Amino acid sequence: MRLTGPDGAGVRERLGSALFSRVAGPEGPKNRARIHGTPGPRWFGPDRPIRRVHGDASMFIGGLSALLLQSLHPLAMAAVSAHSGFRGDPWGRLQRTSTFLAVTTYGTAESAQEACDRVRAVHERVRGATSEGTAYHAADPHLLGWVHVAEIDSFLRAHQRYGARPLSAAGCDAYVADTARVATALGVLDPPTNRAELTERLAEYRGEVRATPEARDAARFLLLNPPLPLVARLPYGVLAANAVSLLPAWAAAELRLPRPQLVDSVCVRPLGFAFTSAVRWAMEPSRRRTAAPVA
């Protein structure tokens, strides 16, 4: 059976284009050409682990899991809730994030620095107070540190479980070291540079993270009420279940997200492998042209 339509375009190409459009937005093709086509030195060479991790389909699961984990810091969640507009424009936020990751991972050193400078300028303006009256500032290096380690731990967990080519122990350390370059440019002080330091740093935040009502509300929105057509709800459900499965046990418990061990091992994880394989298959033509499905 040929998976092609009357116009000769394959199912694979159409699905890949639809995924890319959703993740990268209307400016995706132009951004992709600029990121990969502009000559100049890069922060990371072709052989660096950050390119392998950020270019893999496992990032779909890792990204959603990272949002859930990051929401557990009350100050970070308050800032996101008040300033990010993730409810009104969740796809726009996703597209801006994916473009930032692509620029800093694959773009020129100049473009990567400019992207970090823009984010720092936005963070500098984001100030406020939680519902309990605690002040926050998005540019606070300690708060930025939490956002960074929660994100990188989630990306790495996803890659090691669902990635096409999981990293060796040395590769995991090198990935954390790569991401420290970006974190420093964003204002994080002394980011972890290997996996042991990453684990230690996450543990150091454990005493100040917890699920606020805002965090649980955000989890319900992300997992149960995403702005998607009915046809996309089933694959998104697989993505969401695996994002929860990827969380540290304490984080899932804080968010009151059920994770029965038998269901997780027999059903959720196998579906996660099938999901990432399908995304990887669909995105492959685009990845061959650009070496990066992220943007």
C-alpha cells in the first residue's frame, strides 16, 4: 500500500509538516533557514551531545514533563501564571521556546547570545508577588537555576528513556556541561556541569518546591484540557501520560497525578516508545534537510 495522496505528497511528509508547523509556528521555515544557513561559529559543534538530545523526538515528552516539574516552584509558577500568557496563547509560547532552543543549540554564536540577551531583558521586567505575598523576580539567579535544572533533568530523562540513541554516562555529563553554557548566558550562577551535580542541585531545591493550587490547575490544563482538535487528543494523551511517567515520584505525588506502576510499565511506556518512533518517522524528511526537528 502506498501512503500517498492524489497530489503525490506522502502521509509522512504531511504529518511531519503539520508537526513542524505546530511546534515552530508560521515563521518556522524562515527561522529554520536562518538558523542552519547562516555561516559563522557556533556554541556547539556537530558532535556535541546537546545537538543529539535537542534534535530527538523524545523532546516532545521531555518538554511537557519539564513544564510540570518547573511549576512546582511557587515563585516560578506565580511568574508564569501572571506574565507568560500560557493559557491564552499556549502554542505561541511553545513556538517561542522551541525557536530559542534551536537558535542556542544550532545557530551562530552571535544569534545564540542575542537570543539569551532578549530573554534576560524580558526576565528583568517580570516582577510581582505570589498569592501569599512573597515577592518574585524572574531574573533572580536562584529562581533561574531551578528552571534550568528542572528543564535539563527532564530533557535528559526523556532522551535516556525514549531517545533513538541514548547517551553514555560520559555523554550525559557532556550534555549537562553543554547546557551550562546557555544557562550562564541566561543569568544562572554556577550551573551544574555533570549529571551528579545536576542531581545534587535538584535535591537542594527540594525544600522550597511544592504544588500550589496554581501548579495543580496548570497541570490540569496541560494534561486534560489542551487546545487541540479531537483527532489529536489520543496521541496527546499518550504524550501526557508519558510526561507524567517521567516525573520524579515525589513530583507526581505533589501534583496528585496517579501513576500506577503496573499500568505505567505495561501500557504507558510502550505507548511512549511508539509515540516517539512515530514522531521520529514523520519528522525524518525535515530532519535530513536541516539536521534539527526542533526548528
